[in-house]
Amino acid sequence: MSAPTGQEAKTSPPPAAIPPFGLRTITGCLGMLLAVHVAGFNEHVTELGLSDLRGAMHLGHDEGTWFISVYEACNIAAMAFTPWFYMTFSIYRFALFMTAALALLSLPLPFMTDMVSIGILRAMQGLSAGCLPPILMTVMLKYLPPPLKVFGIGGYAMSATFGPNLGIPFEALLFERLGWHWLYWEVLPLGALALVMIAWGLPQDPVQLSRFRGFNWRGFLIGAPSILCIVTVLYQGDRLDWFRSPLITHLTFWGGALFLGFLIHEWHHHSPFFRLQYWKSRNITMSLLALVAVLIVCALMNEVTTTFLEEIKGYRPVQAAPVALTVALPQLVVLPLVAALCNMRRVDCRWVLGIGMTLLGLSAWLGLGLTSEWVRDNFYLIQALQIFGQPMVVIPVLMLATLALGPSDGPFISGMVNMLKGMANALAFALFSTLLRRREQYHSTMLLDHPGMAHDPYGADMAGRLHEMLSGQALVLALVDILLVVVVICAAFVVLTAILPGRVYPPGKAPADRGSPLPAPPSPQAVPSSLAAQ
């Protein structure tokens, strides 16, 4: 890899001076945080309200699954490549444009009458929403002073703990009070507020269009289609019965082959979207694996609770909302407290991570007693453990991933972290759908094969009620099996936490005789000057 020429160094604009930390910077960071939550609400509210949207827009079940998978595929693909684009067009301008696009694209959606138009708008909306979380991570780490960087990490962690748990209450409020159109339009008022805060508060860093001369076109043209294929497989695989479907078979083969080629290309490219060499660090390996694991765990537990209350007890979202609020609202207090705890030099974030994963495992273990007699109140203790477990895992994981890196490493790790964050949700969806269907079929077969069940002596009416009861019992047993999988995942990562990562310290609080567990960040001669400037 060659050093930049003198001409390149002259044409690269100097990096923007970081303004003094004050009210404007705080407002800009909070505006970016709000924009990410707006994107999260748009994602979760439309997913949870899908049955209502399908009914209002006259969409079938299969069309509804594409409604979700098209959005998520573009969302995750955007996360992977966003860091290059916000470095080129500037964080300030890129954040404003994508936030405005996310909000404005929601306006025509309720009036679309064909699936092609809906799919195009959802893809564009997913693309704009996926660009926002990587910007938030960079903003929090770039503009906050060292004593507050861990709190910035806690703010970013809210997108994984606070937002998803607020989806059900938000969907219930919008649908019951304002009408189904507002399942799309809820992004408008909050998006407008986020735009004002970002426009006033974030510094206006320079545009660097000269970076297009060194754009990694081959990596982009290989990587983006591969991610789109893989995410589509995860969201459509179970519905189409996996490899019995030619579509899933082809998408898996070509998507997997392209993604493998993308990884090989990125390993050798002088200006990659992902710097895969970071996986040589035990801390980053552990943090990325743990991030995927904890997001899968949280998603599975949310799905178990929601599925039980809706399918077994017949709850509407407004009735299930208190259970979700039990986890969501306390995060506003618990997240800052956990961030303050991890910001202490005496506190080893690995211990916090291990305890948090233990709490999540204990929460799932308590759920193994699930029966068809449970009601909403039986879930409050399980949810209470997640109040502390979720932030105690997510914040240390993000600390392990980011605090050992230099300033020039941010764009290379940001895309990787956010893409894996999105991919974890897709994996959780595929895992839940597959386990639920397979285990429910297994338990149904076992119950029906029980002596006395194969031949019904009571008549057709009684047989119908009996089979309905057995179907509900099979669903409960399948949900218990999924919780058992969650317990195993948590136990495995408690062990990994004890043996894999090294300790990291909060910014400015590391002992003088301790070095970074990573190799020194790339020198300006090792990367293009426009990257080194960042």
C-alpha cells in the first residue's frame, strides 16, 4: 500500500476543528440520538402493527413479509457503508439529509395501492434509516469530551434497549388513538424536532468530494448485493421452507459467495469499508460476538413474551403495552447509572458484562416455568431482570469495541458494529421463526400421539376444542424451548467473558504503564490522507 502523493495531500481539506463543548454540541448530539430513535420507532412500530397495516392497505400475508424484509435488507446494507459516505459528504449534511428523507418518505406510504410502490418506498426508507446509527456512534465519540464518552456510548446503547421495548406501547397508542396512518406518520413531528436540533447543534465539517477518486467501487458492488441477499434469506427463509425453495437456494449460494469475496477483497484493500484485521484483537472479537448474542437474546425474549400474550391470551398491543413499558421506561434512569458505573476506573467493565449476561440468563431461566395459565403479571419479574441486564451487557460490549481504538479507526469499526447490530435482529427473526415452527410441530405430534388422543370418542365439536387446546399447549412448549436456547447462549457468553477479553479503561483513566490491547492505529502513511484526517 502506498503513501499519498503530495498532490493528494494538498487537495485534501483539513479536518474540521472540533468546537468547544457546550450547549450547542449537547443539543446536536441529542438531536442525532432522537433521529436514531425516530428510525427505530419507524421500524418497530410498522413491524408490530403489520397486521393492522395489512388490513387497512388490503395486503396479503406474503406481501406483508416482503413489506418487512425489503425494509430490513436496505437498512442493514446501509449501515455497512454509511461511514464512507458521511466522511465524504460531511456528518452534518449527511445526517440532515437522511433524517429529512426518512420523515418525508413516510408521507405518501398510506396512500400507495400496489405492492411495487410500497416496496420501493419502504426500501428507500430503510436505506435512510440505516444511515443514522453509524452517524450517532461517530458523533458521540467525536464531539463528547473524554469524561463523557462512556455516557455517549450509553446514549447509543439506548437504540438497542430503550427503542425496541417502546415499540409495542407506541404502536398501541398510535393505532388506538390516532389511526393507522400514524403508524407511518409518527416520524414526522419527531423527525422535524431532530432536524432542528441537528441543524443548530452539530458542527459543519467540510465536504470531501475528492475522496470519490479513491472510492472502493469493487467492494461496494460486491458487498451491498451480498448483504441484501443474506438478509432476504433470513427474513423469507422460514416462510418459504428454506432450501426447498429455489429462491432461497439461489440467494443463499450467490449471497454467500459474494460475501466471501467481499471479505477477501476488504482484507487486502488499502481503503476498506471494514478493517477485518481488527478481529485479531481479543477485545473486539469478544465485543462483536457478544453484541450479536445479546441482541439475539433480547429479541428472542421480547418475541416470546409478545407471542404468548397475543397468541395464547389474545391480548391486543394496548393490553401488552405495560409489560414492554416495564423494561423501556426504567432505561432512562438505569442506562446513565450503568454508564456512570463503567466510567469509574476501579470498575472492570468485563465484570459488569458478565453480571449483565447472568441476569439475562436468569430472566430466561425463570421463563422456563411458562404455562398456558400465565397472565401479564407473571412476566413482570422476568422483565425486571432485563431492566438491569440489557444495559449492563450493551454498554460494556460497546466499550470493548471502541475505547481501544484511535480516532482514525472509527469509520472502519462503526460500519462493522452497526451492520452486525442489524444482522443480529435478522438472525433473531430467522431463529425464532424456525424454532417456533419446528418445535411447535414436534410438540403437536407428541401430544396427538399420546395414548387416548389419536381416536376421539366425543364427536366433532369436542375434537375441535381438544385440538385447539393441544395447539395452544404445543405453542407454549415451543416458547419454553426457545427460552432454553436463550439460557444456553447466556451461559456460553458468561464463560467467554471470563476468558477472552482484556480490560479496557474509561478515556483518560488508564494507568500510565498500561498500553492499548490493540496494535497502534494505522499511521497517516498507511491510509489515504482523507481517512487519516478523520
